[in-house]
Amino acid sequence: MAQKTSEKGQAGAAAPVVTEPGRVRNVVLVGHSGAGKTTLVEALLAATGTITRAGTVTDGTTVTDYDPAAVRQQRSVALSCAPLVHQDVKVNLLDTPGFADFVGELRAGLRAADAALFVVSAVDGVDDATIALWEECAAVGMPRAVAITRLDHPRADYEQVLQDCQEAFGENVMPVYQPMLGDDGQSVAGLIGLVTLKVLDYSQGYPPALRTAEAEHLNPIADDRNQLIEGIIAESEDETLMDRYIGGELIDTEALIPDLEKAVARGNFYPVIPVCAGTGVGLDALLDGLVTSFPSPLEHDLPVVTGVDGSARPPLTCDPGGPLVAEVVRTTIDRHVGRVSLVRVFSGTLRPDQTLHVSGHGLAERGHPDHDADERVAHVYTPLGATLREVGSCVAGDICAITKSGSAETGDTLSGKDDPLLMEPWSMPEPLLPIAVVAKTRSDEDALAKNLARLVAGDPTLRLERNADTHQLVLWTMGESHADVVLDRLRSGGVELDTEPVKVALRETFGGPAKGHGRHVKQSGGHGQYAVCDIEVEPLPRGSGFEFVNRVVGGAVPHNYIPSVEKGVRAQLEKGIVAGYPVIDLRVTLFDGKAHSVDSSDAAFQTAGALALREAAAAGQVTLLEPVDEIVVRVPDTYVGAVMSDLSSRRGRPLGTESEADGGHSLVRAEVPATELIRYAVELRALSSGAGTFSRTYVRHEPMPAHLAEAIKKAAG
């Protein structure tokens, strides 16, 4: 990780070090792929002298695209931290992937940040996925601002995209700057501050010339300026301002700036800043806004903390002198330095040569077993994408990196070893797209297991399942892009593997009563084998399990061999009868049989029991059962009809729909066979333009349609 600097913008400034939380801003960049998040980060780093030149996404030379999988996939696939210093304030920019598949990286960024910058392309506008992210930030009260980028693109339409943002995000989304066109009437040459009435003129390049707006600039911005001032006054803590403004009093606009900054920091007002990363337009205005308007860690509510045993603890405060509590928000494995953990410090100060307690709890169902360990931190670094720059400490509110931890995984809590603590985990989406992987050779199996353990440790949205019924190794991923990256990382780690179709864990049962005669008689010299048993089989209601009943009279089957018959029947139930799936909900009654005083044995009666069950299956009707899940699909109201029609085509049974309180989304409930849901994560996203999500819960097994069952039986031979 620390090696990759030659092709990227060389670091132009020393590692920023802060000693007080008030001099830190943690900002996560949010937006769909192609909006220009990574390009904007590069431009901000270059503008502040953090790097000497900006890299490009197309060449894979940006600071944040350090992941080899990102370069190969030509997309951002991981959370990355890029700190810069502006006005003596350290700003940790957290660049997140724009693809919905990598929402886990986005959630980690939201956890580490105190504010969100929504990056919206002036070409592509706002999509449904971005609206969903805005709502997610609103639910936790996270302060937000909007940067409208790519102003220099021929198809850019700033006014339309601004209107789209206001319609999608709400009425308190207002521009604080207005683009100013150049002499050609098309290119953006500057910005006009709607509050300050200052012109930032970029016609001669970056940094801009600053001057007072002239009369020709005032008319075009009058309406937007009046709306902005009214919006600021409405959010002001001075309740007399609105009355004075309505009464015609001229309000000193410079005095409104503190009210604007407070409203943004509280998450009540959302400024819009036009930016062009290529020309530098708006970069300084954006930097000023990040530093002056976004809250410091001192102003942000901290996650709930408990003892490792779940015992209650006092709320955290962002105090460098308090107890150490930090959290791993991302884990990567670098071939040069090993495990690298990106860490947000919430309380206390993290220092080199410090022994920490690592607590990981609450994600066991995702393949992340609960764990606790004490580990020594040798070094503390400030990360600049791939580059690690060593620092002497990391105070509460700041973000750093540590290396070579033996047990720390994404989501783990780091605390003092004398008082181990545990932070409440952040909400993570359930991976719903399965892929079955197979090592090509036996020699690849160990490498596959080792690399999978590394991936699962770093990615809470990846779940590893060894399915006992289908005997497949299944990776549950967030979508096709996520699956591609996971497979790419496995193969780049030296693992030769294949994928195969995912099998659904079916079950078998009897459709009606049947009888079976099991006769196992062999004599081939020496000790022979002799066992005969007769059984009756009858199906039981769903969920009843297996019952074995002994109705043998007269000692036809000696008492000591009756458990042997049951054992043989149970073994055959596990193996299946017609398609290799376990048999469930069955009563088997042993009512007769024969034994030999010399040749009968435990093994012989086990074999006879299995033979009797197979004969009963041949005489009766065996039904294949498929699992049925209840799914809850959340989509914008406009997609409800399409979703319900699609579920019907999947043999789904609708259970009803309900509207959410926001008035724009609905929940569609249905029961759907699991065989129809293998690729539903991908297909729902396509059906709903990326705005649909769903959850699934197992309900029961029920009979499969005859034509589908026959096809499976035939394939099983």
C-alpha cells in the first residue's frame, strides 16, 4: 500500500497532524457512479497542495483508486480517505463508490463522517439511488451539502439539475453561489456569492480574482438571492429577524453568514455549490464551506458504547483525554504491509506502542465470529489513499490507519485493554446475490480458504456459507459488480477457481402412505449377513420432523436390532431417495422382519432399513419440496405495478402492499419460492432503476410443481 506513489500525484505536503477535535472535519462524498466524486477529491487535493498534480480516473492514477480491483474493473470499489488542510483545519475526505453494490463501503463512510457532501453531475442529474441515500442521511440527521459538478461538459445543465435537486431533496436545498458565464456565453468563468455579492473570477485560472459584484450581475441572481436570505432567516435563532425582514428592514447580509453556517451544521439547511474540477471553478468556495459550515466532531452525536459483556456505559464524548474508543471502518490486505485498518477515533488518543483491546461482536451470522484480543499498535499513520504517512498520535475525532493487526476486522471496536468497550455496530445491508465457488484443484483449496478469510474480515457485506445440504461453498454478495470484484480479488491472490450454478436446498417427502420390504441376505464364505424388515411409511404435517415407531411383536426382529433399523432409515433419509435431498416430515413404522441367530448384525439391519425405505419410495409417491421465502420489497410508488407483475411471474403469492409515511415509497410483501430468487437482487435493481431493495425470510417448504420436480428427478438420474 505504501509503495504506490510513482504514478499518482506525488504528495506535496507533510502529513497533517491535529491536536484538538475542533480542527477536524470528516466529510463523506456521496453520489452515483460518474458524478465526479473521485475527480473532485483529486482537484481539492491539488488545490490545497496536498498533491502536486491531480490524477485521472481513466488512467487509474487517482489517490483514492489504490485498489488493484478498482483499476481492473475501472470503477471505484472501496472507501478511501484523503486528508487535506485548509484554513488550518484538517479535512478528511472519504471517497465512496457510486455503485449500489458497494453500499457497505458507503455505510462505513457514513459511520466515519460527521457530514456528507452529495456530488451531483450537471450532466446526469439525480437518480433514485442518490435520493435513497439522501433519505438515509436525513434519518440520522447528518448535515449535508450539494456540489453540482462537471459544469464544463457540453451537455451540462446547471439550472435544470439544481431544480431536480430541490424537487428530490426538499425546499431547504438552496444555492449559495450562482455560476457566471464567460465571454463566450457558454463556459463557466466564475461564481457570484448570493449572500456576500462577491465575484470569484476564474477567467485567468485558479486561484480566482475576487471583486464586488456589479449591477449587471445583480438582476439574474435577484430571485435566488431573496429565496436564500429568506431561507437563512427562517432558520435563524434570532426570532425577530423574520419580522424585521418582512417589515422592510434591510438586513446586513454579512450578519446572516453565521446563521447560515449554524443551520448547515445542524442539518437544517443544505447549500448548493457549483464546482468544476477540471477548471478549478468553485473549489475554494467548496473548501471554505466544508471548513466553516460543516460540524466538527465535537458537534456530532457519538455511537452508543457498552462493555464487552453488554453492560451499560456512560455516553462517549469527543475528548482526546477520555477513554480510548475507536472503530475499524475498513480493512484491506496489502501484499507489502499486510493488514491495514482504517480507524475513526471517537474518544481518547491513539498512540504508537499502545496495547489495545480488539472487540468484534454482533456479526456472527455474516461469517464474522465474535472475538476479543489484546494487540499492540506499533505505528499510527495518516492515510492518503494508498500512501501511509506516520504520525505521532491520532486524537478523538480524527481518522488514521494502523497496520499488521492480527485480528481487527471491519466494524471492530478498539479500546483500552484495562477497560474493554464495544461500540454499537452500524446498520449493514444483507447480501442477497449468491455465487457458488469451487477450487480448480485440491492444491487451490487451502489458498481459497485463506483468501476468503481475508475478504470476509474486511467486508461485512460479504457472507460466506458452507451449505451442508448442497455441499456448495456459497458467497453471498451485494450484486454482480460486487461479485466480480470479489472473484477478481480471489484470483489476484493466486487462487484458481470456478463458479457453478447455485443449488437451492430442496427437501423430499412422501406424498402418501407406502410399505417397504428390506431384505439383506448374503453368504459368501465366512460370516454371512442376514436381516429382513418390513416398514410402513406415512407423511406427517409440515414441520413435524421424523418419527420412528416400533410395532414388532413376537420378537420377529430382536430388540437389540430395532435401533439398527432406525439408524439405517435415518441415514437414507439424509441421503435422499429420488434426487439426493434430505427426506422430512415422515413417520416410519417397523412392524415385522426376520433375523438369523448367527448371521444377523447391526450393519445388516442398518442396510435392510435403508433398502426398505427405498422400496417404499418406489412403491409410493415421493414429492419434492422447495423452500418458500417471504420477501418485502421497498420501491418508489411508480414501480409497484412492475414489481408485483414480476413477482407473479416468479410464482409469487402477493400478501399485500402498504405505503410508507414519506408518501413516495411502498412495501410489497409476497411469498416466493427460493428457486426464483437466486438472481432477484440483480433483476430488481434493473426493474427499479436501482431504487428497489428487498429482504427475505424463510417461511416453509412446500411441494414443487410437478413439471419442475420431474425435471430435477430426471437430472438426478
